[in-house]
Amino acid sequence: MKSLWHLSALRIISFRGNAIVHVDAYSFADLPLIESIDLTGCRLVEVDRRGFAGCRHLADLSLAGNNLSQLSPATAEYLPEPSVLRRLRVDGNPWRCDCRLRWLHDRVEAATTAEFRAERHDPVCDTPYLLRDVQWKNLLPEQFACPSRIVVDGRQDSTHLVAAAGANVTVSCVVVGDPEPRVRWSRNSQSSNVLPSPSISRRYDPETTTHDVERLLPWRLVSSLHIANRPLK
């Protein structure tokens, strides 16, 4: 698509049905007046986050009927605002509906007009299994989620703590996820399962949402449990 420089006055372009697998960075940067781009049914598997950079007047974009499972959250930085991009079609793709795609769900909803809704171009999820074949319009943003996971520092004993008998102990659990994860402590003890209330610190880093698909998860939660030795009376 780098050969479009001589069409700088073009406003509407259609590649419908062409065998295009990738949209490279700045593919349409030589079309500053472009208002409509149709990439329906092009076998797309990847769109660079900067693929539509420079298309400030883009009002109609179709990525329907391709093989896209993800679009980087950073793509949002290079698309016009919803007030400009009023029609955005992404139906007919095998989408992986996790937290990395939440932004696209929100953009489709923002760009959807009454006329567009009447056309019934509803994206659906392909994965995860629990969301398969569910239409996006029936999902809340927080349902586009990434499983929480415990972060360790790489040492083999990083999930184990050894302390002297009778000593006070503080154990911490670092968890990342999106939406905000929850931590629940339990103790495998026949005598008592009662534990003190943990202290919790949380941090949300929205900048991680602009990274590529293998981005960091924005919520980081640290739950610390202080177990004090209490001598018997």
C-alpha cells in the first residue's frame, strides 16, 4: 500500500476481497483526505497499531470478515475520535475477547449509530470458551478480562517462607490482572483457620494499556499478612 502517494486527493478506497494479510504502519499516511477505507474479506491476520495513522478524516472503516483475533490497544492512539470515526465494522473475525480488546469494544459502541445498529453488524467472541459466540453488545466492558496471576521474583523459593518457631512472620502476595484482582488468604490447619485481616496496596497504571498485545496488566495488588506469635496464657 506504499504506492498510494499519487492518490493524495482520494476520499474513498476499497480493497474488499483482496488477499491482504497485513496492514503495515502508515499504510494510508499518503491519503490525508481519506474518509472511507474498506478492508472487508481480505484475509487480514494483523493490523499494525499505526496502520491508520494520519487518517484524520476517516469516518468509515471496515475490517469485517477477516482473520483478526486481536488489535493492539495502542491502535486507539492512531484512530480518529469517535465523533469523526462514526462507522467501525469489525464483525466476522475470530476475536479473543480479553482485557486487551476492551478498548475496541468501547470504540465500536461509541461509533455505532442508529443506522449502523439497524444493519446488525454485531461482532462476536471466538475465545475464551465461556464467551464463544457471545455478541459484544451483550457484554459489559469488565467482561473483557485477563486472568489474574501471582508475580514471583524468579527464585525457586520465592513462594515459600521459612521462619524460626515462635517468630512473627509477614507474608506478601503480589498479583496482577485486569480488572482489579482479589486475594483471599487461607490456612491449612486443623486447629484454626482464622487469619488476621491483610493489608492491601493497589496500583493502576493506565500506560500499560497502550503496549502491544503482550503488554503488562495494569492492576498490581500487594496483599500482606502479618502473623504475630501469641504466647499461650
